[in-house]
Amino acid sequence: MKKRKGIFIMYAITHMRTFISDTYYSRQPMNEADFKRARSLFVLEGSMANGVLALTSGAFLSGYASMMGADDSLNGIIGAIPTLLCVVQLFSTVVLENLREKKFIIAFLALMHRLLLTLIFFVPLFVREPAFRLAAVVGIFAAAHGCGAFIGTGAGNWLRNLVPGRELGSYLGKRDAKALAFTTIVSLSMGKLLDWFRGQNAEQAGFLTIGLAVLAMTFVDFYCFSSAKEPVAEESKEPTRLKHVFTEPLKNKGFRKIIGFYGFWNLGLQIAAPFFSVYMVTGLNLDYTYMTFLGLIASLSRVFASGIWGRLADRKSWLWVTKTSMLLLGCVHISWFFMTKETCLVLQPILQSLSGIAWGGIAISVFNVQYQYAPDNKQMLFVGANSAYAGMIGFASSLLGAALLTILPSGSLFGMAVNGMQFLFVLSGSLIIGCSCYVHFILKKI
């Protein structure tokens, strides 16, 4: 009996090793059918990833953190943690650049990223003390985004290697549009459900339901990464070292301007970005159904605009799309100064629509510009370093925004009630418009 059991265990181990080897470490060249299937799987993966992100950020995260006891400043800082953790890419780039097959580590850490995000909704079941409960949520949230940041450049590079350059703009636009359509349905459904639980004085049960939805999308996302084939990479002639990540991008005169651009962009965006959802939850006291309805307006606008921006990128340039969409977003942020309880019902839908249009261009262009200006044989190294530097600047900007929030005045201006967050929105919009000018006058000269 023991002998049979041992044989069975050995057979299972051998079978598992073969499965892992064939699934994650196959070096077979890809044919056109493999490329086509992988591109389709990445469209589905994008939908799942965006769905998870939507339910674990923005209004849902702000509402959950507020329920856990976080004030407005801490709430904004929590929302900025993913930006800070981009610094992980300084180190992950070294690991990923020295791996010929990256599929296993990308799929595994993507799974851990999503599972940890699922776990934050179940913390109240295991931790009773309110202070420890909030600390646990923040710690798990940070660990999750550490995993996500580690594989960010690797997953992006894998996707780009599946799409011919001349089709990249159109593909990213269509992928973004489908992901947003799915995310809108998920967000609207979960928002309405959460409002129902709120009305029953069972908000915690609503967030547990969201956790189960995140868990379901997590496993579909893992299936997509595991099933998509990875293009065979060339053997690296020289191993990448940590000092290369710090020095080589900064030595490249042209790419230094790209690093400056991303730093400028994150400074302008992150000084106020974490506070938009906080302002809607605690400042305007909007319910989740209405906030997800506003998200629907933004998503529909972004879906409509993504394909157009993608085609414009193919015809004109990524820089043109970047500066134009950023200019529009800057104007939208400044307009949030006039967002009050009295004006939000009229102003919110308009600004959400314009914001969706702007983000339709920003989402695909900001992702792509850094790859366009990085050396072909060192794209992951350069992009990883760029993301890390930008992340540090972005998080510092969020801390600055949180600090300003404690000293900016609240009161009445031109007969309109204003508070510190509205001043932050104006500052953010002005900086983003400055970033658009940077693209026009500086980057186009590279």
C-alpha cells in the first residue's frame, strides 16, 4: 500500500513538473496562430485586471478605508501607495532582464497581486481591533502592489512583443475600450449592490461580496497569463546589474528628457489624483450607485475615444496624442474647483465625460512613449528605471498634497463654498497643462 502511494506521489510530481515546464518554460517558436491567440488572451486579461483595479481603488477603496477609520489625508496617501511601489521596478528589472523565460514569474506574481487585493476585504473577519484592522489593510494593500509593480515592465514588454509595431496603437485602443466596457459593468453592478447593503446597515457584507468578485476575476486573469505563449527571447550577452539600472538611463541624453517628462507628469497628477474619489465620498457625500454611474459616463467616453486616439497615434505620433490629451485633462482638473454639492449634478457628468476622453489618449500614449524612446535592446531596463523614478516623485507629490490639505483654507469664495481639495485640483490641472507644454517644446526635439 505504501509502495503504491509512493508511486502515485512520484507520478503526480513528475506530471506537475512536466505541466509547469510545458506551460511556463516552453522555448518553442510561436506561429501566427499562437500570436493571435495570445493577443486575444491579453484582451481578456486586460478586462480582468481593470476590473480588479476598479474594485480595489477609487471610490471603492476610499469608502472601504473610511469605513476602517481613515481620515481624508490618510485616505489619499493609501491611494498613492501603488505609485510609490513603482520603485520596486529598479530591482525587478535586474531580475527580469536576466531571465530568458519571464512567463512563470509574471503569472505567479500577478496571481499573488490579485489574491492579496482580495484579502483586504476579509481583514475584518480576522482582525477585531480597529487600529490593527486599518494597519493590516494598508500592509496587505502595499504588499499586493509590490507584487504588481515587480512585474509591470515585464508584462508590458510581453504584450508589446505580441503586436506588430504598425498595429500597436489600434490594438491598445481596442484592448482599452473592451476592458473599460467590462469594468463599467462590474463597477456599476458592485456599486448598486454596495448601496443596497449600505441601506441594510451591512456595508461590511457588501465589501465581502466585492472581495468574492475580485477573487473570481483573479483566477480568470491567472488563466490568461498561463495560457498565452511568450515569444522566445534572445540570450543576454551581458548580465544586467543593478548599477546599470541606475546609470544607463540617466546617461542617455534623450531618455533623460523622458524621465523628466514622467516625473513632471506624476508630480502634476498625483498631487491631487488620490483625493478625487475621497472628495466624492466625504466632500460631496455621493452614493456608490451615482459614483459608478459617473464612472459609466467616463468609461463610455473613454471607450469611444480610445480607438480614435489609437488611430491618431498611428497617423500622427504618440507625442501628439500625449500633449493633446494631457491639455484636456489639465483643464478638467482645474474645472473641479467649481465642483460643489450645488453644482455637481450638472457639472459632474460633463467633466467625467471630458475626463474619459482625455484618459482614452493618456492611457495608451503614456504607456507607449517611454518604449518608443528607449533603446530597442534595453527597453525593460530603461522603462523600469523610468517607472521607479516617476513613482517616487508621484508618491512625494501625494504626500505634499496631503500636507497642503491640512493648511489650505476652507470657506467661501465668490459666494461659493470651497475647501482645500478644490485648490489642490487647480494646482494639479495647472501642472498637467505645464506637462503638455513640456511635451510640445522639449520632447519633440529628441
